[in-house]
Amino acid sequence: MNWNQIERGLKAEAVTERMPDMESFQEDARARLSLVHQDATMVHRGRAGLWFLTSSLAAVAIAGALFLRPAVPAAAASTEVASLTVDVDHASVLIMNDASQDATIVWIADMEVADL
């Protein structure tokens, strides 16, 4: 539906007769407008300041988390397991060290949970 069809439809229904004339409509709109506080510059300035403060604090927190992390001690930096002693009955122990992922998997075969 385009505007021409809407206009024709409104004229056909004689809706324009019930509508106020332009001068009284604008006079009413101006009267209502004068009741609303129109100086929004202070509101926007306050929001901008709050937005700046919030984003600045977030940027500082992210920078601190990324750059000021405590260093990992050298002993804890490696996850490699060279040997392992298992005190319960078992069939075998498999130790897999993956240096590229800095991970270690320890697999103990045929160990009974009841023996723990």
C-alpha cells in the first residue's frame, strides 16, 4: 500500500472531516511541547561523561589483566611427568607428554577402584 492509496482511503472514509485543522493542531502541539523540559544538553553531557568513565575503567581493567599478570614460576611452568609410583596393584602405567599443548596424560591400566 502506498501513500496515494492511503490518502484516497482516508478521503473515502471522510476521516479528514474529523481531524482538526492544521493551525489548531500545531497550536495544541506547541502547548503540549511547552510542558516538557526541552533542555536535554545536560542529560546528554552527563551520560557522555558516565560512558567515558565506564569505558576508561574497563580499558584499564583489561590492560591490567593482560599486562600485569604475575609470572608463572619456572617449576610450575612445565607439566611433564618423568616417572610415577603407583602403590596399588595395576597392569601398566602410560605417561604421555605433549609439549606443543603443554599437557600430560597419565593412564593407569587395570587398577581396581576398591584398592584405593
